[in-house]
Amino acid sequence: MTNSLLQKYNVPGPRYTSYPTVPYWNEGDFTYEIWLSTLKKSFVESNSTEGISLYIHLPFCESMCTFCGCNKRITKNHEVENPYIKAVVKEWDLYCDILGERPNIKEIHLGGGTPTFFSSENLEILINGIFAKANKASDYEFSFEGHPNNTTREQLQKLYDLGFRRVSFGVQDYSEKVQKAIHRIQPFLNVAKVTLWAREIGYTSIGHDIIFGLPFQEKEDVIDTIEKTKSLQPDRLAFYSYAHVPWIKGNGQRGFNDEDIPKDDKKRELYEIGKELLYENDYHEIGMDHFALTTDSLFHSFEVGKLHRNFMGYSSSKTQLMIGLGVSSISDSWYSFAQNVKTIEEYYQFLDTNTIPVFRGHLLTEEDLIIRRHILNLMCQFETSWANPKNYFNEIPEIVIQLKEMEKDGLIEFISNGMRVTEDGKPFVRNVCMAFDLLLKRKAPDTALFSMTI
């Protein structure tokens, strides 16, 4: 990645966990009734074949990490656990009443916040509450996010007994200076302990999340973090660029000054050093920001073209319907998106009236669905094609002309009625996707919305 390419393409852009991206949702055409109709349509089409996915948002954290942009509630009061679990199970019950037939659940992901804020007993109440009205699909895959500082062996064992086989631990960086800046004091020993526990218990996919571009981070910090990571050999890794977007994340990302954050050439160096070390340690790049050993299911899915990406991130297989439970969760029926209210108080108020707590969404148009397929192809397989008429739209010639500049820079190459991202172009895959993003082109944001692409 040359300096000139970095300067040319390092612009604000979406991370494309969905298309359209949330700022471009047409909320005016969305109604609760539309959401329910697309939900039922998608359920009928997919439940008996691929099953459905659940994302469950568990928002509580005991302390604020200043790099984090998730919806969270900071508290040390664990009496909040049980009422929240009961509310999530009630929301699920309301969905089951609408769906009628028992859902077959293929995927569950517990995200946060801090899922391991919750006791083993309450996590068991949650999962048993879900399966009181649902079945496990034959090839189910359940995963959760664990905080190394407060994940206990008891929690790992309990979730394993409930069917979970994947866990990801947030590492970020092992430098004490960086950890202090992001308010995440987390010794290597804590990460090693929970990783080894998970492996002893029998988890088949253990992931670590690492971030480059954090405040005060130096190349020696990235090298040290990856060397320590190598000693634990997680099955998969997320190697993320720190997204500095304090305009939407409030005071949580103002615990340090802008000049403390590595930028441009320095941030590029952190990325390239980290990526090279991961390659040297037998990790293979899987989609954007993700790396896996050849033994991990994410690698196998990438190899056979079954990798999928949604609001939960990357997954080993696709489900057409994903229901989001909990405060601020986003659901995806493939035909529409629906988001829950963002505060716990509002969430409880909706459920007290036996109403699913959706407050906004987007109904996907035919154009949206076509572009979504292209962006998914690029994000999951680094290539896409418009040879099939169902994947062609009128602006393709215009997009091809725009992509010629990236072709000249060696970032993409054209194939028969399609294109692929080159090895040099992989760090710029968000920029490639932006070429297909008609909504972004038609109305460029006049305020800061997205993080930088590199």
C-alpha cells in the first residue's frame, strides 16, 4: 500500500454490515405492519430449509471502554440482569406468536455490551427461554462475545452445555499505555486464562479481536500483541481499524486527544506490519478485517463461497431471516430492516404493552436488493459479476467507468461481465463497494457519518 494510494483512497466510508447503510434508510416508507409482513414472508421461505438467526443484544458493562461505539449501559448493579433477560424472552415470545410455527434456529450470537456481565444462571434462563418455543437446526452454530476480565470458567462451561461452540474475546492491544488510554486494563494473563479454559472445555472456534490505530499505539505494540496472540493460537482473528467517530459516540470516545491517534502513514504501517505477521503465522485473510486458520469454519466457508455478512459481522453460512432481540438490535428479513428502540426504559415500555419494540426501519427496493448482492459478494468473496440479468442494473456501465481508476491503480481487475479485488486492493474493499453504492452517490453526506476506510 503506497502513500499515494493511501492519501487517494482514505476517505470516510461505510463498513457495509448492511445495504442500504443505516443513514440511508428510507424511514418514511417503513411501517411496523410492513416489517411484520416481510418477517412472515421470509420465515415461510426459509425456516424449513436454512433456519433463522438470532442476534441478542446484552447491553450492560461494568466500565466504559473509550474505543467502543456499541450501545451500552454502564453499571455495577447486577440486579439489572434478571429483568432484562425476562424482557428479551418476552420479546421472543411475541415474535413466536406472530410466526406461528416453531422456528428452527441455526445461529445465535450474544453481543454487547458485555454478555459475560450476566451470570451463568441468567444466561441459562435466556437460552432455555428461547428454546421453550424453538428448535435447534441440525447444523446450528452459537457464539458469544466474552470480556477476558470477567468471563468465568463456569460461564464458559454453561454456555458450552447450552450448545455454544464459538467465543470471541476482545483483546484490542496489550500495551499498558494504550489500555490506559482506552480504559481497558486487561493483562495478557487474563486473555490466556480464558482462551485455555475455552479450549479445554471443547470450544471449536476461539477468536480474538485486535485493533490497530488506537491512541498512542506504536508498531512495537502491534508486534507485541500479535506475538502474544500467536502463543495462544486462536482459530480466528478480527484485525480492525479503530473507527474514530466521536460525533456519534459521544463522550465515550473523547478520553484522549485527536493528535494521540495514529494517522495516515503511521496507521498504514501498523496495518501492514500486523497483516504480514498474521500471514507469517498461518492466518489467511477472510473478507474484510478477518483472518482464520485453515482449520476454522470461517476459512472453509470462504473457500467454498458460503461466507456471509450481516449486522452480526461475518458468519460461516447465510440465513435469510435474522431477528434482533434486545435494546437497539437490528433485524433483517432480507426484504426489510427493523431496529429496536435504543434505551432500556423505552424497550421495557413497549414490552409492557405486549408490543415488539421496533421504532424505525427500511423496506428494500428491487434496486437495493441487487446492489446488496454485489456488496455482499465483494465483502465476502472479493469479487462480483453482473453476467446474470438479475444482477444487472442500468448504472453498471457508469460504475465500470468509475472503477477504471482503481484498475489503473492495481486495486481491481475486470473479468468477463464482472470484477475482482486484487491482493493489493483488499485494504480498499470498502472503497470498491462505495462505487456500487448508488444511495451514497446520489446524496453525499454533508456532515460526518462514517469512519475512514483505511
